[in-house]
Amino acid sequence: MVDATPGRHRFTTHDVQNQPPPLVEYDLFQSDRALNEAVAREGGGWAADGLGDFGRHLGRAETIEWGFQANRNPPVLHGFDRFGQRRDVVEFHPAWHSLMSLAVAAGVHTAPWAEPKPGAHVARAATVHMLCQIEAGVQCPITMTYGVVPALKQQPDLAQHWLPRLYSRRYDPRFLPAEEKSGALMGMGMTEKQGGSDLRANSSRAEPEGAGGPGQAYRLVGHKWFFSAPMCDAFLVLAQAPKGLSCFLLPRWTPDGAPNALRLMRLKDKLGNRANASSEVEFHDALAFLVGEEGRGIPTIIEMATYTRLDCALGSSGLMRQAVAQAIHHAQHRSAFQRKLVDQPLMTGVLADLALESEAATALSLRLARAFDRQDDAGETAFRRLMTPAAKYWICKRGIMLAGEAMEVLGGNGYVEESIMPRIYREMPVNSIWEGSGNIMCLDVLRALQRTPAAADALRAELAPARSADRRLDAFLTRLDSALAAPPDEGQARSLAEMILLAVQGALLVRFAPPAVADGFCASRLDGGRGAAFGTLPAGIDRRAIVERAAPALA
Ligand SMILES: Cc1cc2nc3c(=O)[nH]c(=O)nc-3n(C[C@H](O)[C@H](O)[C@H](O)COP(=O)(O)OP(=O)(O)OC[C@H]3O[C@@H](n4cnc5c(N)ncnc54)[C@H](O)[C@@H]3O)c2cc1C
């Protein structure tokens, strides 16, 4: 049909039907039952109202669009000005800054440090879980700043100067000395060309300006091969000092008000995480201050990595939640072969299986966050030591697989950039790679068991209340006991980490999740006989109940 209005041609070929409404204007917190139950259970219930506000803000169409804009318009490096003078700055799209402002105002970067209280790390964990669903790149500087604080506290004079700035709820992106800004953020640089996992291979050199020692000034010469969020105000970096590998605080500006000699060489062209800038840098006699003792760089900075690894698990569990929410939402609104997709038996099974994985990841990462709240408790500290690398390994790995399957639920629409699914799919692997890749995490699980005898006790204490509740869990725990009793074997470290993680997830779900979820998890994850792909739950599982629980609700 042709519209005959003079000067206009409206050509109508069809009505658009059977396409779902966009998943916008919803509350990421209230509509995620696994999350809000976990927050209450793990000690963050007092934060529910604030988390609801944050969840609604994130779920607005405008905020969701910022995520798309920030990814469509990746950061640009300006190495030089037009006269050839060095600039070494990165320009971000305004949408990036809007998202960063939102995250900093909510305290995702440092709230548990600035306002410590029981459950503060759990409440913050929920904000990470939600934030990364809308845009995961911003999580990088936010997470690094969160992790820097405990490492920096090891050097009280530097901490006194920097922490008030890091605790500020105001995001200030200006390229100015931190002293002139209303808030600051920090990054970190460990990875060099010749080695990332093996930090002892670091070759950057640090020479003291005077006598040297904790808190004193040094000059750094060298490079970092991966250096994310280079517009942060300062960084913790590793370099070889006269007494060995040491940790330094390297500010972007020197105290005399000049840009520090940190040269941004180029930005990485990454698979995903595209809204965030990851750079290669060189230190040209850059000024830096020693944090902790010379030669103790790895223990100092590893304190930071414990926190960033928690965030990798949270980031992937959040991305899983978004992928599952999108998949269920689509299947609820799309029909094929005379039925809503969600009601097609085979699709109900795929969705239920995805939802189980997502709920198990959420329950576990929030449980782990509680251990960060209870650092006065030796059992919780030992639990954290063992479970942080195990959770990072397993949740990040499962997220990669889940993203591909959830994308397929949307059919062709899922493969198109306008849906968020390609972004989630590209984002997932980075959480597995950075902050210690899969094998490194599994070797760390072995190390924790060998060097921290309390770690196995903490695991047993965690599992004890779930014993005798489900025969499949009981049988699995018996197999786990045997695996833990066997001599450590590096070649089996992945299998052991997986078993530990599944046991804790199973125990949490058996104790706290609705029966359908616990039953589905035990039958498919602990009892064997399951296929390799998602959607192979054994018969008899209440798939519909699992999907209904995980469905996101529009406002
Ligand atoms: C987007 C992005 C941003 C990043 N940002 C930062 C940043 O801001 N700061 C920073 O310091 N780093 C950053 N990194 C670097 C990241 O942390 C490292 O890439 C990662 O730790 C792995 O180090 P590598 O690349 O040197 O790989 P390698 O250390 O060479 O490891 C390669 C592979 O070998 C495995 N492996 C290593 N040793 C063993 C072993 N003993 N047994 C079995 N397997 C082993 C690893 O698990 C890995 O799979 C970033 C990386 C990415 C992708």
C-alpha cells in the first residue's frame, strides 16, 4: 500500500508481530529473587531499600542506553597534542562518565571501607552484581579501587593521603592532580610482556631517590603490558627494587603539579570490555612511593587481588543473571509453533538449566562476600582463602558457556548487537583471564589446602549443616572427602576446584533455595548422567517452577 499524501511515500509491507518488548524500566534488585534472598541471608538485608533504588536506576531505559553508547564509542588515546607535545590522556564517551558517576555515587568503589558495618561487603557485592549487567567495563576501575584500599592500608602515611579521596562519592574525571579533585580512583599494573602469571619475572626497575624504604620516593623505569583504566589518579605497580620485587604507588601527577612520566603507548584492541580502556605503558623515570617493605611486593599486592577476584566472580554471576533474564523474557513473549517459547518443553528445560547455573553462582558469590565481612573470624578468613580462587575459576568458566546458550534462546535477535547478548558473550572470558587465569586459580586452591590447614576445616564446617538433607549431595560430599584426602596432584587441580565449588553451591541451595531449585541442581550437577550442553536436566525436575522464579518482572 502506498501513502498518497503529496511529497510522502509510506510503503507498508507488514505489521511487526511476535517480537518481545525491550527489557527496560525494571528493578534489577527486586526482580532477582536469588539476589535479594542472598543479600538478606548473608547479612546485607539492611541495605535492601538502597539496593532497590540502585536496581531501578540501572533498569531505566536511559541507563541501559548509556551502556550501549559507551560500547559503541570506545575510548580514544591522545598520545600527543597537535604540536607534538605529550598528552597521554584517554577520552571517553559521556555515557561512560554517566555510568561511572552512578557507580561512584552508589559507593560501589569503596563504600565498605568508607562506612564499615556488618554486611557492608555483601551489600556492595549486590551493587557489583547489578552494575555489570548494564555495563561491565566500568567495573574495572571500580573494582581496582575497591581492592587497592586494603593493600594501601599497609602503608599508613600514603593511606592517610589517598583514602579520603578514594572514599569520596563524587566521580571527577578531570586530568588534574588528585589534590585538586573531588574524588579519585586507582588502578594497578603487574603484567609485563615476558610474564603475567609469574610475577617474579617482572623486569621494571625501581631506584630510591634517597635512602629508600616504606613510603619513600623511587624512580621507575620499565613497562606494563596490560594497564587498564589508565585515567585513574594513581596505580599500585610492581617493580624490582634493590631488595627485590616491591609494590609502589605511582600517582598520575607528581607533588610539584607536573604529569608523572607515565607514557601511554597504545590501547588494546580487545574482544570485549570495549567501553573500558586497557593500555600498554612505559615508565620513564616515573615517580612512585614504596608501599610496605622492599622485596615484599607480591604479598602486598596479592591482598588487593583477593578483592578483585571476588569481583570477577560477582561480575560473571551478574552477567549470567542478565543473560538469563533476557532469555526468559524473550521466551515469555515469543511464540513458535503455536506456543510461547517458554512453554515448549525443550525450551523450558534449557531455561531452567540456565537459571540453575545463575542462581548457584549468585548464592555462592554472595556467600563468599560475607566472608569478606567477617575478617575477625578465623574460620571465615580460611573459607575466603580457599573459596575465592575456586569461585573465580568456576563461576567465570561457567559464565562463558552460559552466555552462548542464553544468546541462542533469542534466536537470530540474540546474535545482533542491538540485543545485549553479543556484549555479554564477549565480556565473559575476560573475568576468567584477568586477575589470575583459570589454571592459576586452581593451583591457588591447592596451595590454600596445603598451606592453610584451617581452609579444609572451614570447608567442612560450611558443608556440615547440609549433610543428610539430600542423598545426591551426601554421595557427592563422600567423593569430595576422598578427593581432599588424596595427595595433592597439580594435574587434577581443576577437578578438585570444581568439586569444592559444586559442593558449596549444592549445600547452599539445599539449605536455602526452593525445593525445585535444590532438586534440579543436585540431580544435574552432583548426580552425574547429565549431558554436556545446557538443557539436559534429568526427568522429574520441576522446570517450570525454576523458570518462574528466575523470570524478570517489568514494572
Ligand atoms: C582486558 C584485559 C585487561 C587487563 N588489565 C590488567 C591490568 O590493569 N593490570 C594488570 O596487571 N594486568 C592486566 N591484565 C593482564 C592479566 O591479568 C594477565 O593477562 C593474566 O594474569 C595472565 O597473564 P599473561 O597474559 O602473562 O599469561 P601467562 O602468564 O603467560 O599465562 C598463559 C596461560 O598459561 C596458564 N599458566 C600459567 N602458569 C601456569 C602453570 N604453572 N601451570 C598451568 N598453567 C599455567 C595461565 O593460566 C594462562 O591460561 C589484563 C588482561 C586483559 C585481557
